[in-house]
Amino acid sequence: MKQLIYSIIFLAIGLTGCEYDNYEPPKSQLSGRILFDGKPVGIRQGISVLQLTQPGFQTVTPINVNVKQDGTFSSMLFDGDYKLVQVAGNGPWEASTATIDVSVKGSTTIDVQVKPYFSINDVSFVVENNVLKTSCLVVNNVAGRQLERISLILGKTTIVDDPTKLVPNPVDPLSSKAGTGLNLAQPILLSQNLAVPPLTTTPFLYARIAVKVVGVPELLYSNVFSVKP
């Protein structure tokens, strides 16, 4: 009798294990871009700016959406109806409480419109005589917001942001400008001497322009430029 009971228990465990083994992961991809005026908005990779919820469940746990530094995002989901929202205060743009209804079935694409406090336009990078030079126009999109600083930042990988930037020794005084009194009607010029450590010993070097707004923790970024090789 005991042997029969043990056999039943082991069979139940085995069936449960099979259920876990046969669990199907999500196969539908939701992808898109964070846009302003039709252009992707550059941010720091890894910050939580978008979340998904799926109504109809007793416990609704938000799903963080993986947003890359170039403003593109993607998530693997089960087919169904979701609600996409912005995480308040986590992006360099005006907070929005708008909810976007998303119906996921197979491959689904959606763009999210935001209004950054400032935008970075007409960006150019060039290396001349071992000096990295950049030019851009900064546009104020939201009245009452103040520009704190604009900086040329460098990194040793294609993921470039302010917290992980390389700090040249010495830092070029022309690599950053305070926002106070800056004439935004004119192109802003920044530069960094590349013949200083640790830039001289780094085999790979990348650059971005970063804009800091007063009172906003997260910075707005330009596209990434490959300095070397």
C-alpha cells in the first residue's frame, strides 16, 4: 500500500514538472520609439520611463519596458490587451498621465510621443588635430524651464551617459558650458583635447552631447559618435 502511495506521489510530481517544462514563454514582440517631432529622443540607457499593465487580473504588476539610449524599445509579451504609461518624473520631458491602449498580437509596433524640455538639433562631430569638436543647436520647448549645462561627454563603449563617462585629465574647459546666459539662437560649440589620459590609452572612444535641465535628474542626449578607432 505504501509503495502504491509513493508511486502516486512521484507520478504527481512528475506531471507537475512536465507542466513547468511545457510552459511557453511570451513570443510576441512589442517594439517602438520614443519620439519628439518625428525624431527619437536620446536618453540614458536602463532608466525606467515606460511601463505596461494588463487589465483584468486581480494583481496588476507593471512590466518595465526596456528602452535603449537611442529611444527605441522592445518587450516580449503574450498576446493580449495592455495599457502603456510613462513613469512620472523619470525622463527629461514633460510628465504625462496619458494611457496608450496597446493590442499585442504577434509583432506589434507603437511610437510614444513626448515633449522634452529642450531638444538637441543639427549635431555635428569632427576630429581635427587630435581635438574633438562638436556643434549643435539647443531648442527650448517648454516655457519656464532653464538650461543648467550642456556638456560633451565621452565613453569607452557605445553606451555613453553622464554617470559612466570617462573623465579626461585635465578636463577641457571648452567641453562644457553653463546654461546661464547662453545664447540659444546660435550654435553651441564644444571641444575636448584627445591627447590626455585616459583618452590616449583607450582603444575605443565614443561621444555624445548631454543637456541638463534645472530640477530634472535625467539628462537629454544626442546620438552617439564614434571617435576612434
